[in-house]
Amino acid sequence: MKRLTKAAAVCFAASASLAFGGCSPSDEAATPTNDDSGYSGPDHISITQSFSMNGWEIGQSGSAFAGTFYSAVYDPLYLIDGANEPYGVVAQDTEISEDGLTYTFNVRPGVVFTDGTELDAAGVVTNLEYLAAGFGTASTYAKVAGFAALDEDTVEMTLSSPDPVLLYNMGLGGSYLASPTALASPDYAEATAPSGSGPYVFDEAASLVPTDYVFTRNENHWEADRWPWSYLEIHVVQDFTGAGTAQNMLTAGDTNVMYASWRPGLEDDAEANGWEMVENYSAWDGVMIADRAGDVIEPLADPKVRLALNLVMDREARLAGATVDPGTYVTNQVFAKVDPDVESYPYDIEQAKALLAEAGYADGFSFDVPAGGYFDDTMALIAQEWAEVGVIANMVQLTPDVYNQQVFAGKWPVFAAKLQLYGNPMKTVQDYFTTGAMNNPFDSSAKDPVMTDLIAQFYEAGADTDAISKQINEHITAESWFGITAHTRDLYVLADGLTVKPVQGLYVPNFQQFLPDAK
Amino acid sequence: MLKFTVKRLVSAVALMVFVATGTFFMAHKAIPDPVANLFGKVSFTAEQYEAKKAQLGLDQPILTQFWNWFRHLLTGDFGTTWVGAPTPIIKDLAVRLPVTLSIVILGLAVMAVLGAILGVLAGIRPGSWGDRMISASSVVFFAVPGFLVSIALLWVLAVKLGWFPVSGYIKPERDLLGWLRSITLPAVSLALGGVVMIAVQLRNAIVTANSSDYVRTLRARGLPPRAVALHLLRSAAPAAITIIALMFVSLLSGAVILESMFNMPGIGSATKDASQTGNIPMILALTVVSVLFVVIVNFLLDLVLGWINPKARIK
């Protein structure tokens, strides 16, 4: 067994190689610290965002939108740093066996939950077993065969087969720890307040769920000195007033952090008010052509048809709109780090028509697509473009919650999407191309011998996945697996005295990513 | 007065039962297949459909569903929500009602006090500079949409001057002053249209009463102006009080937009969400609660009018 330093653990987690770049963890990035001496920033941190919390169950913590809430009240075993690498928070001195099947780590001493329970190895095992069965976290532990407390401080995870992204997934929101006492309660999942050990404590009495959440500083936290803010507020601003209301709050000083979508004039307002704008490319926008084998919509089995659908999507024209974020990066690739050798699809209606005719669909075809909430405009625009070549996408309206449930459950062969970009290419392969992955609802990889072979090579590549990652990227682009139009950015706008280190793959930052501004 | 009160109470309860019954059947008629609605109108198996139907009690005859709902309602049980986690609706209402009632009651208070002051000032000196100003501004406030006034108030008083929070609701138990600041702008926004309405009604009632024979007689008897003014107010008050009661209903409706504008989780925003998602138990609960408040206010109005004017008791 080898003892892993953080860097080594990370390199293993990323299969010793990132697809388009090396593994070079930075100690500074991995363990962000605040210098309390002379702190002159705001007394509290007040975040305005558009996602509310419906519960505090740790088994739901896999959501990319819930990170700020969970990370404030729960301590995780691992988190991801600004260099997209996992680092231990409660887990210390992680060791991974040479065969990659056994993970051992020590439990940080001094972790105490708000109900008074002290964390030990048995408590961690109770949590891990819960997470392994959790709705939003089970996929993280899919290859873990069992957990064991070797002694009071040491935990062992045994895997059925190596999982190079286990620590990455755990750090991406899959390893928050709740009080084992609370977990044992039959009412735990319905609890309206968390029993965590995190740096802040949810103040249920002062909060007004689902719009205003108040957290008080946890003076007993093992790292309490790191947090200079006396309390934390999270304001959830939704609906049609969202963008304007959040910015008004920032202007008036009612909040000091805003998770924003770009709008014209935002940069000018930021400059005039002395706000810092931090950007994070964490998602792609476009359409998922999930039924690539044509199981439900037969024409989609033909790569010519899928390419034709892409050729009529005018990617550059989208950027001409006054309301489109100029930070949008036009591309058709699903990997976060874009390969410059892979060209974006041109806009060519005539070629699209010719391809459809070659495929036997000169008169086009029609099918249903879901629409709802955020995706109404995206889908409407794409449907309009496809109609130019006779492909009719009939929009069926769904409520936003039903939309998400159904598209990932494989009910829709084609759907508009905004999905995560991961800083770790291994995670990209796992989430988009492996059987059972959420973003692979029709399991197209298993039906494509070339892709099956490429994925096998990817997992066997060990430390050198660059070449094989490039091949996967080329294959899915040539075969038009997606209808990606762009990589989009999330913006975090901060008032004076605060800054944040973004993590690719997380739409919203973890609380640990916020720092007093060093300016 | 006791007989009058009992009669009004009985009619209020009858009205509640009538509205609750009507709302139940109308909601089920308006959303004929709530199960399909909840599934999002897409493919689901027959087993899933039937299981959901049974879980929600929709496999029962409509009269049985009504009786089950109504008898629970009598015990204050509104059932559980159909959308999201099946939490008791009463818990949600317990969070949302204080928000809406805070802004509506403060709005009503602002409306009554300001309306009364302006109405009296204009009514006792008709044709004066003040009267003309109030009449002119009433035209402006009637014509300009309330949400536009809200935006202007919000921009100046909250964003620019920072006197009030831009958005959100602060619980009074957390910060009493903060609570008052958080509800002031939405309450004032709600109240502005009503202020001029009450002022104009009161002004006209006072002017009419002022030229009546009994007031002239009072003056001829040598009563001091203050005593005459009290008689005038007593005569003019029913019109203003009736307007205030009617405005309560209007304020509850107006809260739907104001709560969205000020990002407040009251029953207005809940009504919008429940209607969009076909969450029938929530729609019914919100309707019953709203009607309950309207009935209570009207009941109190009847009592006050009966107390002010004994002739109203006979009618």
C-alpha cells in the first residue's frame, strides 16, 4: 500500500492524467486559508442566488446547485479545490492500495455535530453507508463494495473494481457528514434543520424557507478561526424579477455576493460599484441527442441525420443577440478543455438538406421534445432552426421539476439541456459515456462498438489518457452525439472585501471557496 | 345587537361552507385529470397512474373525496401537498400566512389612516388648494399601475437611499425593526391606490353631509365646530369603512404580484405556484383561508356598521 500525499491521491483520482492537461495540484489552492489578522472585510456574508433548498438530507447533496447550503452546515470528507483536485477535509492521510481497490483514511479529530455527537470512524461508516444508498449520491459509491471502521479513527473503503474518480466525486458534493444520531432517526429525511458539524449552523427560527436562510457561526467548529464572518445569509431570488432584484440588493448593500447570469451593462455596473466579477465555465448549452441508436426516433440512428441537425444550428448567430453573454464560448465539444483540432460544425442548411436526403429523410420527420422553464427559449430556437430542413420538433410543456426528472429517466430521446462541464476528463467520460450514467439516458455507448472500445482503452490507459481522450472527443464530434452550441459561464459578483475561487463542475461555489479579498 | 351578531355569524359560516364546496368541485372540474397533470402529460405506465391515483385518493367517487376533504377541513386539516415532498399544507400556511397578513394589515392601516386624514382635510374645505391637490392626485394614482409606483418606490427608497431592504421578509422574532422595514414598501405599494379611493369617498361623504339639514341645524344650535365635525364623521364613516373592507379583498389579490416583486414567500406566491402545478389541495387550502379572512373582515364590518348606524341592524 502506498501512502498518498494530496498530490498523489489526486493524480490517482484523475487516473494519473487529465485528458488535456497534467495533474499539478497546488497546495495553496487545495487548502485555502484566511489570514484573520487585520481582516477588514464585511462582518457577515450574504449570498443571493436562485436555488432554494427543499431539505437537508445528505443523500440529496449530489446536486450541483446545493453546494453553498450543504458546505456551510456539513463538513465533507473531501472537497475539490480551484485546480479541480480533491483534497481531504475530514478525511486525513488518505492511502490507496496499488490495485486501487482499498482506500484508507483517518478521521480528523475534534469534529463535533450540533447535537453534541462526536465523529469517529464508526460514525463515518454510518454516513458512507447512508450516502451509498442516497438518491443523489449513490452513483458516487457505485463501485464501493463495503465500508469498515478499522479502529476509532481509521476508515477503510473496499472497491469491487477501481474507480479513478471516487475521491473526485466525493469531493464534488458526495461526502457530507451528518450526525450519526440524526441519521438513525426514522424522520431524518424530513428534518427541517440539518445536524451537521460545519462552520455555520442553520438558524431555523430566523430563516424563512424557501427564500431567506440564516446561519450563525459555529464557534465549536474545528476550524472556527478560519471564518471571519459572524453570520451567513442566503437569499433565494426567483422568477421574473430575479436578475434585477439580486442586483438591486447588491447595489443597496442588502447582499454582498450575487450568483448572476450575464446581462448587458453588468460589467459597467460592477466597475462603477467596485464589485469583483469571477467567472466559471461550468456548463454547456444546447441539445442532447440521447437516442443515438434510434430506439424511439429511428432517423436519429443515422449519423448523417444527427450531423444535419447540428448544421442548421447557427451557433455564431446566437452570439449576435444583445442578451447573449459575450463570455459564451462557441463550440460543439462536451469536454471542458476544448480541443483546438476539432472544428465546430459550420452553419450550412444546404449541406444539411443534402445529408437528410442521403439518409432518406428529404421530407424531414417529426417528434416530440420537452420544454419547460429555463429550456423554453433554447428549445424553441432549436425547433425553429430544425424546421428549416423539415425536421419538426413538437414542444410539450412540462413543469421544471418534472422536466429534470423525465429527461434523465430516459423518457425523451431529444431534449434541450444545460449540463455540467467537469474539470476532470475521467469524470466527463464516466458521466456522459458509461452505462447507467445520468447524462447517458439511452446508453448509446453500449450500442456503439467503436465507443465501447474507446472507453475500455480509456480505463486501461492508466496515466496516459491524453491520446485516448482526444480520440473519444473526435469520435463523438464526428458522430454528432450532441447538439452543443456553447460553453456558458456562471458569474459570481462580489462586493468589496470578498472573493471566491471557482471550481469547474460546480454551478454554485462551496462555502469553503469564499475568502476575504486579499486586495 | 346580540341577535344581529348571531345572524351575521350564521350567514358567515354558511358563506364559508358554500364557497368551500363550490371551490372543491370547480377545482376538480378545472383540472379533470390531476394525476396526468402531475406526471407532466408524458408517458407513464398504467400501474404508475393507478398507484398515484390511489395515493392521492382520486380513485374514490367525487362525493367521497369531497366528504373526506371536508371532514378533515372541519378539524383544520388541509391535507398534504401534491407537489414535492408530501408535507402537511398547514405547516406551509403557518410560514406563509404571517408574511401576507403582515403586508396586507400594514397596507390596510396605511390606507385607512392616510385616506381618512386626506379625506377629512379635503372634505371640510371643499374647493380649497388642498382639496384640489387631493382630487388631482387621485386621478394620477388611479391611472398609474400600482406595480409601477412600487418600482419607483423601490428604486428610490431601497436601492438609492437604502432606507428599506430591496427584497425579502424578515421575521419579527429575528428583528422587529427589520421586520417593519421589510414590509413597509410592499405595504405602502399595496395601499397607495386605496388611500385615494378612501380619501375621495370620505371627502364626498363629508361634503354631502356638510350641506345636509341636520348639520345646518346643529350649527344653528350653536354647537362648536369640533362637535359638528364628529357628527359629520359619524355620518361619513360607513362609506369609508365599506371601502376599507372591500379593499382588504383587493389587497389579498394584489399580494400575488407584490410578493413576487419583493420576493416574499406569502400565500400570493403560493397561489401562483399551486395554480401552475395543479396542486389541488393547496389551491383549496389557499381559497378557504382567503375566504375565511374575507368573511371575518366582512363580519367585523357588519358589526361596526351596525354599531355606528342602528338602522343597519334592522336591515
